[in-house]
Amino acid sequence: QDWRYNAWCNPPHHLSEEFVRKANEEWIKWNINIIMIIPANSMCTNYAEECIEGKAEYHPINRKWCKFLHKGKEMEHSRNGYFVVLWRKK
């Protein structure tokens, strides 16, 4: 499915590669803004080098600040580090 409009993504960890590749393709195709949160270890991959480096901004999130909801309840801070990735409209 095309992403013709600005998008926000918090993909499941096991689908990080697919979502990063899709975001990069849609950014190239539609020139849209996309913001995504991905696990920090995703930044050390071939797909990050191909789809993020030199194309998108990325910023680390302090893991103590990153909290998620589980079944409507706020969880303790995350065990993982995360990055926010931004593909900006040209």
C-alpha cells in the first residue's frame, strides 16, 4: 500500500527492516515526511546504512524517557535504546 501522506511509525521490532525500507521507498516516491522509532541496534545494520545514512535524520532517545503502554498501563522505562528517524520532505 502506498503512503501518500506524512506518516508516523512505531513498527514491531521484528519488522524494523521492512518498515525502514518501506519508509525510504515511500519518501523517495512521494516526497513526504516520515517519522519512525526504531531499536538502537537497527542503526548498526546494512538496511540502516542503505536507507537512513545520508537520507534521513536520526536522534537517540534516552531509554529512561522512552515509556510504552501495555494493555493500557504505562510500563517502566524501556530495556532497549531507541532512535527517532526522520525522512523530511525535500
